[in-house]
Amino acid sequence: MKTCLAFLLAAGLALAPLQALAMEFKIKGQWIVNFDYGSYGKFSNSGRPTNKSPNPPAYTGYNGGATNTADNFGTNQRVRLQLQAIASEYLSGTVWFEIGDQQWGNAMDRPGGTKFYGGSLGSDGNAVELKNAYIDWVVPSTRLKLRMGIQEIKLPNFVAKTSNIFQDDVAGIVASYKIGDNADVTGFWFRFYNDNYPGSLAGQVNTPANYMDNMDAAGLLLPLSFDGLKITPWAMYAAIGPNVMNPRINKSYSSWNSVPSNTSNQMGNGITSIYTGMLPAVWATKKGQSMRLTEYGNAFWGAVTGEYTGSSPFRMAWDFAYGSVTYEHAELNRSGWEAFLLGEYKLDWAIPGVYGWYSSGDTGDIKNGSQRMPTLRSTTGNELSKYASNGNVISRKNAVTAVWTGTWGFGARLKDISFFENLKHTLRVNYFMGTNDPVMAKYFLGKKDANGNYTTTRVGTDFNAGVEGIYLTTRDSATEFSLVNEWQIYKNLRMNLEGHYVMLNLDTSRGVWGRGPVASGGWVGNPNLRDAWQCNLSFYYSF
């Protein structure tokens, strides 16, 4: 009997840790297979070169590289898998893995890419990436919830459903506390970059590796919810280490016009958005070494966004934001604002809506920096524009811009048109105009500078500092037409068939952009200027 009791006691002690570690596991995921066909994505000549006639260059405008020479037709895929380990309603851990995007037939991540993703014959690529990894927990006996780790952050915007200022994956901590039935408060700290700077090159001012190269942001949101009304004011501050921004490519430190390739490799794809969104379009007057940063930059954003649904089926949404970034050199400063307004009415068969926006633009005085609102990074999900902006998921997008700084415009959409079960359609028309002074075109063309003795060519490359997309002056415009068809084949399987068309209208008079090619086949002037178009067929399997 004693032997039996001893055995049961030992077994209980052995099983006790297993019982304490009992977990519930949940798996979610999404498969996407996408077929693209389109051309003139950079609004430029897309003639294909041959062995006998290598010119004109093959500018299809796609692939994200410097050459934009991807084929008109392309197929790619992506897989995301989420594993969640739930200990209780107060504690859980989540990890997201992403496989792709893989382009069918291409061994690399894109034409001319450097990452082996294995889309060609034989496959077996290294395409598995960590997207998110975080823990959620609640402080005992409180309403305080914490999320700690690499996570996706979407700053609120009730109009476009995606933020022009910041939306992406980032490492950090988010803390939220429920104040009452109508209010929450959320605070966060993000670490964008740290310990990536490899140190100065020979001949440069001696700067050790990892010195003053961090970029951190902290902010506060106050979501308010009432009957038929939601309002979220928020604010964010970011400190930018000088060696996040300093180029590391030569002794003069004067080549700020593009993201150095070695810097991009060290710091990831996100650094491109920092260079394009946190610097002015024409960065300075080429003061050489004196332009090197030695102090932290300071950035601030404040916004109010919300929606009113108290008069259903009518809905109104708005978003207003202001931002600024200052450095030790005034020529590098950037500040501005943007405002969006949306009104829509839900019918039995569709949701018609109209919207408009305005974003401040550059005045033309490059000694005073930029008057466009600074931005960090915006990835995907824009509900106002699928192709001209970043509404698409893995198909081609951002024909005009990922963010809407330096533009104003209006649009109309007929959303979720449905006459048959499981089938709906959305029509969109958008008209963009620039808010930047036309004199800025002369700086881009290298025909004008603050001192009258320096020229630079920026137009026609992908990674220009201070330029998020197509730079529109007050004399330029773009028009987008879009049709999206969605068929819910099964509960977990959806098919999208889409068509998009964008007309770019630039002032090619001598007083603005002029005529003729710029920057080896860029989009300025005739006969280079072309309308961009894109069709895609996508399949989404979500579970």
C-alpha cells in the first residue's frame, strides 16, 4: 500500500508541471496567389529591349528595383501563418511567419534582387521571415493590458483605414487602459532602429560603430466612443539619431539624394521610407561636409480622427494631422498638415460615397526645408485608392504615391455593389492635384538652386530622399479609375478580379517640367509620358 501511495505521489508531482503548462494553441493563416498584367507603372516608356536594339530601356515600371524592368505579366504568392499560445484570458503569446512574396519563375525576391526566395525551378528558397512575435498580458487585478514585442501598428484613420504617417511592423511596447465605458487610453514606445551603424569610412570624421544611431518613438492615443460617435485624438514624438540619417558612402557626405545601398542592406527596407518621408525633396544647397548631422533630430505628430454614424445609414468620417521634424540644419527641416473628409450613405445594394483631402505642399524656398508633412512608413490597406496609392496587398500598387503629402483632390466610390449572393463590386474615381510650387520642378531638373550654381537630377530614380512618389506641382494632376470585383467562392476562399487605370498630366511647358526625357527615361516630358494601367486576378484562402 505504501509503495502504491508513493508511486501515485511521484506521478502527481511529475504531472503537476505539465498541468501548470497546459496551453491552448490556435493557428490562423492566409494564402494569396496573384496574377498581374500591366504596364507603364512609372508612367514611362515600356519598350522591351532586344539584343540588336538595347534602347529604349525596358521601363515597365514594376519590381521595386532601380531598373523597373519586370515583365508586363507576372505571378507571385505569399503565405502568412500565425501561431497563438494561450495560457489564459490574461496571458498569450503570438508569432507570425511570412513566406514570400515569391515571384513565380524568379529565384530571387524580385528581378535583380539579392534574397534567394526560390520561385524558380527546384524551389527550396530561403523565404521564411519573422513578421510578428509578441506577448499579450494583463497586469493582475487591473485593467492594464500590455503587448510587448515585434507587432503591426496602425495609427488610426477613420477615412482611409490606413495611416499616411505610420503603419508597419515594429518592435516595441503598447499599453492600454480602459478608463470607463466611453474612453480608453493607449501609450506606446517603439524602437525603429538601433545598433546598425557600421562606423565611419576611411577619410571621414572618426565615428565608432553603433554610435548615436537609434530612432525611438513614443506616443499617446485617447479613443473616445459614444452613441453614434467615435473620436481618437493622438500624438507621437520621435528622436532620430544622426547616424540613422547620415549617408556612409564617401568623404564629402554630400550624396543625400538617394539611399546608399549598404545602408539599406544594414537597416532593412524600412529605411527607404525614412529617407523619403523625413527629408525635404531637394535636401539642401550642397554644403558638403557641413551638412553632416551630429545631433538628434526631433519629430512630432498630432492628429484627431473620428466618425459619426448617429444618423444611420449616413456615415461621416474625418482625419486631421500635423507633423514636423527638425534637424540642426534648417534646410533639412520638414513640417506640414493634411485633412481628409468622407461622407457615404448605405443603400440596400451599395454604399455610395464622396471624399476629399488637402495636404500642404512645398513653397519653393529650399533654404527653409519642406512644407510637406513628414511621414514614416505606410504599407498597405488604403480604402480610397488601390493602385494609385497602396490599397493593394501583394499586387502592383503605389503608381502615384504611398502617402498623399503634397497633394489635394477628391474622389467618389460606389462600394460593395451587390445584386447576387457572394458577389460584389466597387467602383472608384480619384482626382489628384499637387500643392507644391512649380518652381520646385527646376530644382529637380537641375536648372535652379538656392545659390544659382548647383545642379542635381532627382527625377527618374526610385529612392530619392524626400520624395515619396510622383512629385506633383500645382500645375500637375493625376486621375485614377478603378474597378474591383469580389467573389466569395467558399467561406474561406475569395477571388478578386481588378482593373486600374491612372492618367498622369504634367505641365511640360518650359516654365515647369519642360519636354524631353529626364534621368535616362524618367516620367517627365514627351514622348516618355504614358498612362499606367494594371489588371490583377487574386485568390485569398484565409482560415
